[in-house]
Amino acid sequence: MDAILSQEKLRRIYEEAACSVTKKLMGITLRPGKPLPDRNACTVYTSFARGAHSGFAFRAEKSLTERMTRNMMRMEQVQEQDIEDYLREYLNVLCGQIVAAVFKEAKVGTRFGIPEFYNGSYYPENMEKSWEVSFLSDQNEGAWLIHYKALNVK
Amino acid sequence: MGKRVMVVDDSRIMELQMENLLRGTDYEVAAYCRNGQEAISRYEEVMPDIVTMDILMPGMDGLETAQIILEGFPDAKILMLSSLAYDDTIQEATQIGAKGFIYKPFDQEQVLDAFEKALNGT
């Protein structure tokens, strides 16, 4: 997607989508910020295809992912499997918003894969980190959106 | 008895969400299918009034699944339900005969409105 829109524009699209989807789905406010690096976290990842050839991860501290899941399920107790399922759905919605915004800006349609869940960090094969944006939640938990590009894409 | 909805989605979240959202309405979740193949093989047995079909699923995607169901049952009322909400997806869904599109994230009003429109042909 780096070739389709400027990095600055993409960052803005990612930031706005993350803030609005997180607020709408979970009632949690994210704001741009600098969390401490890699505290206990988990990651959901997907790759874009058709005109994009890039990847996209959402990584967040476990306490935030638990809270996100509890808020989405409207339940006090959640299981590991719930967190995995809800984060995958969250990324699915988030990617949809990003793809729609990119289409609106650049008239380029993109598809993305089925989101995958990982405990801890995840480093996709044949991709390199292109850039990331970081957030703090309303309870100062950290979250990161990481954009990857394929190694053979200039 | 309420109108019967078949939910086709690889995420169990959608089944839970749809059940919560349709509680107390004229609709009920009659069947939940985790993939396109299951939806195709169960459609005739369930004969739902409405199908909500996710687009992004492992194996056969929702557009292909909808197309196959519509070939066998041209009157099927299939609504594509997806976070992929941009023009060429909508165009593709319309071309194969889907009756509408529901975008994630959605609320009860949006879903019921889409159901009514699909059933009334508006």
C-alpha cells in the first residue's frame, strides 16, 4: 500500500480507523502515545493482497486485549479463546475500515487475509517493518499498529 | 414463529452477536454455518428466510458460496455481511444476486433495516 498512498496519509488512515473502531466496538479510547516497549502483549496479523502486497499487525498489552474482549462480549470473565476470537474479529473490522478509506482516497481495491492470532510479538516471513504507530489507552495500556512491506517491493 | 436466519461466518463471534441482536425481534437464528461448503449443503434443509453471508472465510469465500446457492435457489435472500465495504465488492455482490450489504461494525437498526429491504424487495 506504500506505493498507493504516501506514508503520512496511510498513517493517518490507520490512526483514525483504530481510534474510531476501538471506540465504537469496545468503548475504549486510544490516543497516539509512546507506550513502554513490548510489555506482556499479543498480536493479530493479516496480509493485504491485490494491489497492496503488505502486512498489518495490531499488537496490544494483554490487559488491554482482555478489556477489549470483556467490553465487546459485555461479560466480566473472558477466556483465552475469547480474546483470540474477538481480536481476530477486531482486526477484520479494522482492516475493512482501512481498505475502504484507501479505496476512497486512491480508488484502489485491496483484499486482506484471515487474521491470525499470536501470543507475544509476531514477525511475518518475507516482510520487513515499514513503519508503526503507537497508542495509549484511556488506562495507559500500550497498543501498536505495525505496517509491513514485502521484502521484494521497493 | 419468527423469520428464520441462516448465519454463515467462520467466526463464532458473529453467531453470538447475531443472536443477541435478534433477541426480541421477529427474527431468529435458525442455523449457523462455519464455512461456505456447510452453507451450501444445509441450505435446502434449513430453507431460511434470510442468509447473512460473511465474505472473508477460509476455503470458499462468501461471494462464491452465495453464487452457488443462488444458482440452485434463485429466490434466496442473501445479504453479504462484511467489513470489506468498498465499491468493487458491492458491485460483485450485486452482480451475483445478493440482496444487500451489511457493513461491520453494525447495529440492530442497520441489520433489521437490511432484512426488511431484502424481504420486501426494496
